[in-house]
Amino acid sequence: MAEPAYRVVSGKGRLRDTVFISFLPEALRRVRSLDPEARLGFNIGSLEDPRRPWRLHKELGLYSTNPPIEGLEIVGRETFAELLREARKAGVKIAV
């Protein structure tokens, strides 16, 4: 659905007002291939690999990363705070 969603948003002239968000890196890669300036957000579905968003940020230039609110309980307060600091340092917005 990445390409149809991009086409609808583009057709309405709303690309600069939109963040394309997905749990699927391949969907974000597809949008990036269509538009190098598109804002992309990665929804974190699991904190099994807490560094995954940063690898994707390096690859795709994420606008935001969206951790689950349960993340605090799953990885603990200190690890969650460290991940948030890393996101801020990388210039990635956080949406919980």
C-alpha cells in the first residue's frame, strides 16, 4: 500500500504535511524510492532489537520513530531513557 498511499497524498499536494508511518521497513523503503524528501516514521512493534530504528534511520533518514508505550516496562526505565536520548541525538522525533 506504500505506493498507492504516496500517490494519493502527492495528488492532493500534501506531501510536506504528511509522515508516512509503518511497522514494515520495506514499505518505508518503497516510499523513500518514490520521494527522497518524504518524511518517514517507523512504528516499533517489538523491542527485541532496540537498535533497529537507528539502523533504519541511517539507511532511510527517518523523521520519527514510534516506540510502544509498553517499551518502558519491557526494557526498563534506564534502557528506554537511553534509547530516547539516542533518538534525540540522531535528530529523530519520538511519538509514543
